[in-house]
Amino acid sequence: MLRRPTVIVFAALLSAVSAASQGQGTQAPITYRVTFPEPEHHWMQVEATFADLGQQPLDARMSRSSPGRYAVAEFAKNVFFVEAFDGNNQKLAYTRPEADVWRVSGHDGTVRVVYKIFGDYANATYLGVDTTHGHLNMPAAFMWANGHEDRGIQLTFVPPAGLNWKIGTQLFATSDPNTFTAPNLQYFMDSPTELSDFLASRFTVAGSDGTAVDFRLVVHSDGSQADVDELAKLVERLVREQMAVYGEFPTYEPGHYTFLLDYVPWGSGDAMEHRNSSSISNPRVSIRTAQGRQQALANISHEYFHSWNVERIRPAGLEPFDFTRENVTCCLWLAEGFTQYYGQLLLTRAGLAGQSSGPPAAGALGLLNTASRGVRSAVQMSEYAPFADGAGTFVDVSDANRTFYSYYGYGSALALALDLSLRERSSGRQSLDDYMKLLWNRHGKPGGAAPGLVGQPYSLDDLRDRMAELTSDRPFADEFFEKYIEGTDIPDYPRLLALAGYRLEAAASSRGWIGNVSVAETPEGLAVGVVGSAASGNPVTRAMAVPFNTPLYEAGIDSGDVIRAIDDRPATTAAWNEIGTRKPGEPVTLTVMRRGGAAIRKTITLKADPTVQRLVSMETVTTGQSAFRAAWLGTRVR
Ligand SMILES: [Zn+2]
């Protein structure tokens, strides 16, 4: 039996957590040793040792999915040169019962698996290895063992010589700066790690009980220390504003919260929340300018709000996370959508929203305008995430453009409606902040059996019950959930936004409308539902189904059809665009060639363009509207 590592980290402050970080059982921890022999070739080597296995075969496996992503990613595809050894360093054979599993039998109770893994995609989901960094999302990098999920984990990094790599992570530190621990698999997989010559900045904010909470920025970018410190000041302001929603911070188990920020042009854009850190990459941000730092805040605000909402206020479908498959939940409209709403709202409240300092209403405009309006409810859109989050990975034609609207936008629109409704019905005494605080107290704050685990994840019924509890109005909660969350009704945004002195402006309701449909000019005519065209030099990229409830759909015309003539004249892009200059109620006659050669002639009556363009402040804002707006958008930091 291997000795468990001695962990004396933050022992005085967090003795319970330190004990937890040594593992739950009496079995030896799983150990990993990570080396970077040739970072210029974009691979690293992992040695994983599993001891105390008894007689059972070991199923070492790569994850198929990663928390915070909702589609499968099949991380096993990047693994190569896999070897297994027993406790006496004798080589062992393995079989592959599943694409992600290496099954090792005939061992002596210990198996050491050694493998190399390729990764050149530095973002929050995958693995990126080069001479500037090792950027690790753990599920993308580490094999783990079925049946040993509760064991403690000890991990030692061996950075390449001469590159001055330091290590940024939410893993628990030890007396060796290159060795870290995690209390269990869930926590380990939740702990992205950046190894690079990064710059760091720290600040503390007093929690509700006065104790200082420690925040760290780990920044890999072309910025100077002064730029990083400048960004840290903005993040500090934002963190204070976020805390004011809940009135307290979560307990960040390693004793600090870490923002892992990668702004290098060779990275890929992504942002992911974790319990005690967030991992954000954006190749288009440079923090050397005030504008760049401003840009960085949008992701930071969203991901940091997740340290309450989703990391601790957690939907049952994500807890515990199943790394062997996609994880489905009812409630990404709340987990992601409400976070999207607050990400924007709290930047506004903190005075950090910059140019776009209007109310956080983009989701509402999107929901009113989407072609998929009414097709799937917010719950059903959430359940579609495993197909939408991996957009572009399927080769067949998709109708998602007319059947799917992102739970980010949908949920942020619902958050807006709920926030304004709660303020209205309580005459300003309650808001969405109170709902989030109630969810925090009932589902987040109670915590779990160990860091990385959530004890009281919520169901859809829990969310409805908490709404009834908050408002002491069961019919209100039932109606809101039945209509807008489980149903496909759209809240009355014009009325709700008027409470704060805003109104929605239509694009051009006086304009004739056939539907928001892409057409591409071809030698035969206008190909319906095709984006780009060979003739214009743009490659044909994807097909777009004709949206429901449009005059074109009702005329029975869809992708695959080619419009040969418009009012008996050749169908050109110019002739198509001219339709938009006609009036609602006017006719247009299309001659269409169908697959197989059939010709169809249809006269279509144009509708009024229903597109909502933007949100504007009313010309005259009353004192009541102005007070409503201030309570909603003003700072809550005292
Ligand atoms: Zn998110």
C-alpha cells in the first residue's frame, strides 16, 4: 500500500478541507506525473498509477464529456503510445472493450499507465501544449478509473527546463510547488491548470462576515504587469457587485478563487466556469488597451457568476457529472441563461459596461426575433444542448436555424421578464436577486459531502416551488412556469420594459416581408436556404431551412427549391431584395423548380416585417419609471 501524501495546506484555516483533500477512503491516492518532453510537438506524457486494486481488472478510461460543455468531445482520440506496467514494472497487456477504455488484467494490485496525448487547442475545453504553455482542461488530458471516483488524487507536474513555467490552478497546493492534490475525481476534473510564464495579480474582498476572500488573476498574454494589475482592479469592482446579489461569497475550498486568463493569438475562444476558478481564452483580446480590458470583462462576469449559479446552485442533471456521456438537464435556461443576464446586468451595475451600458435586454430581442420562436420551450431548448453545443460536428443538414434558440439567449430573456415582473408585483420590494439568493440558501450554500460535490441539486419542480415560496403566490409561480418555461408563450416585453421607461422599436413594420430566408444566386436561379454562392466567390457553407410562420414556408417553398423567376422576370439577388421594398399585403409571384424537375408557380401575399430592431429609452421618462430603472440597474455595493 502506498502512503498517502501529507498535506499541510491552509491547515489552520481549513482543516476540514485539508482532511478531505487527502481522499475519502483508506485506499492509496491515484497519482499522476505529467511531463512535457517535446512541447514544440504539442504532446505531453502522463504516468497514472492506480494502487490497491485487489484482483479486479482496471478500466482506465478517457472522458467523453467535460463539465460545462453539453456535447460529447471524445477526448480519447488524442491518446497514443499507451503502455501498462504492474507494481514490479512488468509490462502488462490491455484490451479495448470501449473506444475510451483500456482494460488491464493480470496485475499485482498496482497498475501504472503511461501514455502520450496530443493537444494543440488551447481553450477551456481541450488541451493545448506548445513552448509557451501547457493549457490543461483535465477531462481532455487525464485517464481515470471506473470504480475509484472517490479516491484522493495527487498530481506532480514536471515543467520543461528553461521556460520559467509556473502553475496556476484551483487544485490544493502542497509543500512542493509542483505537486497538488484533489479530494476526488469530480474535484480533480473541475480543476483546469495553466502552466506558463504567466503574470499574476491578487486582491482580497471582505466577505459578509468581514473575513478576507483571496482572488488571483493568472494571465498569459502580451500584457505587462501594469496591464494585469489594471485588469485586476476592474475585476475587483465586478466581484464586489456580484457578491452584493447574494450577500456573501461561497467558500472557495483551496482558500482562493483563480481567474485563468489566456489571451494569446494561438489560443481558441472559450470560457468555462469551475467551483473555485474559471478558465477563459480569447485570441482576439489584448489587455494592453483599456478597450481590450473592457472586452475581457464580459466573459469574466459571466463565468464568475457561475461560482454560485451552476457550480453550487446546480441542476440535478449535472450532479454528479458523468464523464462517460453527455449530461442532460431541464434547466440551462437558468444555469446559463440567468448567468448570461446577470453577467451583463452586473457589469452595468458596477459601471463597467462601457459603450453598451443599456439594460441587459439582448436576449429578449433575440427571443422575439428568432425563427424558432414557439418551436421548443426553454426546457426543451436546454435538453437540446448536447446537439447544439457541438454545432458543426455533424455532417448532415440541420434545421436548427428554425427549431433551436440558445438557452443562453432564451434564459436571459426569461430572467429579464422575471426580474421586471417580481419588481412590479412587489412594488420594488422583491427582485430576481431575491430569487437567486433563495436558491443559494436552499440549494447552494448547504454544500456537499466533499469539495467538488453538491448535496442539494435542484429539479424543475424545485425551481417552481422556490418561486412560489419567494412570492407567497403559487398561482403566479405556476403560471410563469407553465406559460414561459415549460410552454412556448413569450412574456409581454413591451409592457414590462415600459416599467423602466424603455420601448422596443420595430425594424420596418411598414415593409413587405416574405421571411428571413437566405438565397444564393446560381446559374439556374436563386437557391433557397443556401448561404453563400459559388458565383459570388463565397463557398456554399450550409443549408438553412425556411422558418415556420413565414409567407415563403406557407407557400410550400423550402431549401432544395430554386426560384427561377420573380413576377416572371429572372430571379436575381437584386430582384429578391426588391421584394423587401414592397408593402405588406402586396403580392409576389414566384416560379420555382423543385428537385426532380417539377415547376411550381405560387403567388404569395407579403406580411408586415415583425423584426424588433432595438430597445430605446422613452422620450419622456416619468419619476416612477426613473426610480424603477435606478433600482434595477444601479449599484448595490454600499
Ligand atoms: Zn456559462
